Amino acid sequence: MNFYALTLLQAQGSASGGGLTMLLMLALIFVVMWLFMIRPQQKRQKELNNFRNSLSKGDKVVTVGGIYGTVIEVNDNKVMLEIDKDVRIKVDKASLVKDFSDAQQS
């Protein structure tokens, strides 16, 4: 065998190993994306759903639009909020994003 044939065999061997390396790198990228992007988003969505399902009268909440209010009544998909003295609005449960019952408000 000459040097050219030996170099050609080494190149073919590294090319097949390179495909496996590329596959492992793609799998590693997917795992990292899942750990840092997809999994935390799923966790936040689960916490938000639990919050919306556990709403009760007297909870202080804020809507997606930035309206602060106190829960007066909870139905299946709608919530009655009191946003000021004798000012009540009906909003969809999906528009509620935060609970300020424990936080201090001025």
C-alpha cells in the first residue's frame, strides 16, 4: 500500500465517525434546549393553570391588561373582579396572571 491509499482509508474512517459525532452533537443541542427553554416554560404554564384553578373569593389579582382587582365571584371560565369601590368587571380566567394576596400594596 502506498501513502495515498492509507490517507484515503483514514479519511473514509473519520467521515463515518464524523456522522456519529454530528448526530451526538444534535442530540446534545436538543437536550440543552429542552432543559433551558422548554421545561421551564412547561413548569410556568403548569403553575399558572394551578393558580387559575385555585382562585377563590378575596384573592387579589392582576389581569394581562394590567388591571388590579379583588375576586368577588368565580365561575367556570369567568371571574368577577372588584377594581374599585362598587366597580365590578367580568373577565375571562385566562386573562388573570398574578396573585397579590400575600404582597403588600400601597
